[in-house]
Amino acid sequence: MENLPLPISFLFGIITLVTLLLFCWTVKNSDSKVVKSRTGMIFLILISWLMIQAALSLNGIYNSNLNSLPPKIVLFGILPPILGILLIFNLEKGKLFIDSLSLLHITYLNIIRIFVEITLHKLFLYKMVPEMMTFKGINFDILIGISAPFIAYYGIRMSKISRNMILCWNIVGLALLFNIVIIAFLSAPSPLQKIAFYQPNIAILYFPFSWLPTFIVPVVFFGHLVSIRQLLKQKQVTPPQS
């Protein structure tokens, strides 16, 4: 990572901070007073998680012993958020939290994907990720970021886009997220690597880019799941048109 210009790392640090603030903004705009009152606590928990991930990557935990199974970044960085999301979706209090979140604000959160994709392209130019992980390859995630403000404003705020279209947009967004996650996983140095041996995905093993799979991706993933759940519930309770 010595050849990587500092501004790229700094930019990604800002992107991560903005993602954190956008998520807390979503919580702050919950329709539940209880959830709103816990915004500060959630902020502290997430900051603590980011600090733990920073410590692990800065101390070389993720980029050492690359033959370990499961990969260390999966075990210590990716698995905990996934388990946390599963727990939230299966607890009654978690479901109340999910259903209270602002669909409008959590949709706006997807704008961050534009800047993530710009960073990935910069990392490709410095041989830190393969081209297939960028919008010049087979990563079309930037389209969700570009369309997010239109879906949020015209679809949710102005109700000029049907609920089914917004639901489809979220499903497509989830599919595109899975697409890049699979590419990133299969191109990262590990015994499970299957592609991009000429230019592997090494960026995620270093600070601050380890925050992408351990924080930004889980937040975006959580946002889509929340949106899909809320939209499906709205569809169930909407009375038929006369």
C-alpha cells in the first residue's frame, strides 16, 4: 500500500464517516421516540466497531497468514455484522426498531455507493483491486447510487413511483450488492480465491479499506432488507383500490 496516494485513503475514511452519519440520521428520523433516543448509543457502538476493525487491519491481522480458513477478515470482520443483522430481524425489539426506521432516509443512504465505486476505480488504477470490481468491469452498483435520490424523492416523498417499482429497485440493489460481494470474495487472497490472480483484491485487507466489507457493505445490506420488509408490510395492509 506504499504506492497508494494518501488522498485516496483519506477519501475512503470520509466515505465511511459519512455512511455512519447517514445511518445515524436514519435512526434519528425514526417514528419511534424510543429509537430516536438511542441514536447516540447506536453511534457509539458503531464507532467502537470501526475502531476495532481499524486496530485489526493496522496491526496486520487481516493481511497475514492468508492461507487460514476461514479468512480472518471473514471471521472477525464480516461474520459479526451478519450475525447481528440476523439477530435484529429475529428479535421482537429488533423488528420494532426495523419497522420504525425512515424508508426515505434509508433510501438516501444508498447515494454513498457512488463514492465507493469511484474509490474502487482509483484502487484498480493502483493495482489494489481487479478491474472486474469496478464500474468498468462487471460491478454495476454505481447505478443504485445514482438512482437512489430519484427513488427517495419521487418514489417515497412524492409518491410518483409505485410501491412495486420501489420494491423491485431494492431487490435489484440487493442483487447488485451480492454481485460485487461475490466478486470481491473470490478475488481476495485466500485458499478460496478463484479469480483475478493477476491483480487480486488486496485493498480490503488494509486500513481504511477493510471498513468496506466490515461496515459499509453490512449497512447497505441492512438498509435493503429493512426497505424490502417495510414495503412488503405496506403492501399487505394497503386496502384494495375501488
